[in-house]
Amino acid sequence: MDKSQKLQRYSRKDYTEIVDFPVEIVGRDGVVRRYSFEDSIRLYQRRVTFAPIRYRDDELVLAEVDHCRSRIDQLRRSYFHRHGWGTPPGEPDPLSVFGPVAGEIAAFLCRVLRVQGRPEVSVSAIDSDDSEVGCYLVRPLRSDAQMTLYVHAFGPADPRRDAFFAQLKAMESSTDPDERLVAFHHTADCGLVITARGEDVEALERWQAEEDAWVDSEPTAYERLVEAARKQEYRTAVHRAEDIVREQPWHRNAYVIGGVVAAHLRDGFSAEEFGLVGSMYFPDDADMHYLAGVGRAEQGRRKEALESLERALELSPSDVSARVLHVLLLLDAAQYRSAARSLRAHQGHDRRLNLLTGAVAFRGMVISVLPAAAIVMAAVAMQTGLHIALLAAGGLAVATAMLLYAWPPLHTLLVPDRVEPMGRGLRRARRATETLPEFA
């Protein structure tokens, strides 16, 4: 399909229809899949993030981004239409107050209050000193409790996004009984926080309590991820890692394990996604840039892979895995001098790098011998005649061609693990589990 046809398809989209949930969405592979409200929003927000990678043309990128944002607005309006809270006569319509984000708030309240239909609540504005953050009083109609809802709106590189995470971090560490963190939720363009006084939290718990005591014996999402990797259920592990980072974008362990498993499956797109999204939250983490490099290399995007790997090596010069892949990609691109420089820059010793160093040095020696060989051929011509000299030169040319042009498959035989196998990858993943233990 050419550019004009793609643009026409975008222009024919209708975003006025009210959709049902779960919503059916046709994937790029033509398969129809059913998505919950939250998953459908994340799907289109990921498409916005990766539009510049998927399309190289600026018009197509803009059309894709506009389409995805319009779909997000449609899904949010539809959800509020079906699951939004009621408004007494005379009070402003929530859609006029919050816009399409009202659907996001409705879904959040349904999860917090554990209701399947419309949440029976009243939502009213509270005066706040912070004009950038919306502040609202939420009262469940059949309970004496009340909660405070904070609504943050932001963009991908918006300072207000940092303000949301700063508030969340302060709430999580606070011991103030007058404002305890109840729940939070965020997407690429908004963040929601609900707090309550200690007595209100207890009132909500009594209201929601079941007749029989319930003990949560189910494993955590992270435990299920680790178990899937341990059982070699690698595709399941990738999906579980994706679910975790959607809900907990600061969960470094999930990015690393998900990326390593995706690389093992040679799923370059997923490995790149874990690395790229992870690098947004951990910009100085070499592992995130390494995973992005692995994913791009698997997709054959050598130039971009080298950029990611160079950033990883800048942050961690002794990373053997990143160094090996960096050198191999340079050799594939016939950048032999750059490969040699990269090897010399490595800090430490490793068998694979020693093999590559010897191989690159041998090839350099072959190239340096060629001028001397040309002089020998001239001497042979003077002593034995032109015919024999030409035969000798032909033999040298064949040998040289074999060494120069057969080189890329030769160096892959020396170091066959282009993407590090699962064993070394899981050692990297185990190292990641030493951080952020509160999410384990």
C-alpha cells in the first residue's frame, strides 16, 4: 500500500461511535483480538510512541499519531458513557469538566471501589493551591467515607509528569494519618492518585468487606513472571513482563527479564520495546540501552543498534555482552578499524573478545601484506616472465578475496552467539533483581 492510500485510510476513520468493552481491535497481522479498556488505551499509546519507528515519512507519522489519539478519546468517552458516575441536576457534566479523561477516572474508581457497573459516587471540586493539579472530593454514596482524588495531566516530556511521580513517592513514604495513599494509576498522558484519612480507609474496608475473611494466597505478578521464565514458558514470560511494566513503569526487573526473554526468542521488536521504554524511566541504565541494541540488531537495523550499544558502553565500558555485539555489528558493516578501536577500549578480559581481537588482528595483517606481495609479483615478472607472474598474481587475488569477502561468516563462526543465550541473559536478569525489592 502506497503513502496516499494509507493517508486516505486514516481520513476515512469515524471516531463518533460508542464502543463496547472488551473492544475488538484488528492487529497488523489481521487477527481480531479483544482488549479491556485499560489494555486498549495502552495499545494505542504504545503506537503513538513507536510511530516514528514504524513510519519514516513525517506525514504518515502525524496521521498515525492523530488516529491513535482520536481512538484513545473515543475509547475513554465510550467507557464513561457505559460506566461513568451519575451527576445530579444542575451540576456540570463530568465530560465537560474532565474531557475524555473522565473515562479513565471512571475506570479507576471502579477498580478502587470494586464495582462492575457504574460507581455510585459523587465527585466535586476542591479548592487547591496547585493550579496544575485537579483536586476533587469523592464520596461513595452508600458509605460514610470520603476520598481525595488528584488528577494530573501531562505529556511525554512534560515537567508535570515528574510532579505526579514526586507526589506519588511522597505519599508512599508518608506516615501522615490524615492523608494515606489508597491507590494510583497513570497512563502516558495522565496520572490519578486517591488518598483518604485513616478512619475513612477503615470505613471503606468495612464497606467492602466480605462475610468470610479472605486471604490473598495468589503469587504476585512478578513471582508469576519469574516462574514462567524458570519453566521456560518464554512467550508467557514476555506477556507477563509487559503487563507489569504497564502497571508499574518503574519496575526495572520486569524490563530486564522481559527483554532478555524476548531476545532469547529472537523477538527483536519486543526486546527493543522493553529497552526503549525502560530507558525513559532509567536513562542512565546500561542494561536498558543494551536491550534496545539487541532488539534493533535482531531486526537488522544495524545503525540504530550501534547507537544504542555505544550508549550502553558509554555507561558501562566493561559490559562484555554489549562489547561483543558492538564489535560483531561493526565487522558486519566492514568497519574493521572501528571494531579494532572498540576492542581496545574494552576494560577487562573475556574469551570471546580475545578471539575477536586475534581475528581482527589477523585480518589487518593480511591487508598490510598486500603491498609487499605486489612488489614480490613485480620481481617475479622481471625474473621469470610475465606469464608466470600473472598466474602467481591470480592465485594471490583468489586468496585475498577469500579472506576479505568470506570474512563476515568467518567471524560469526568464531563467536556464534550473536544475541547472548538465555544462560548469560538470566545472569544479567538476576543482577537486576537486587534493585527495587519492594516490587518483588
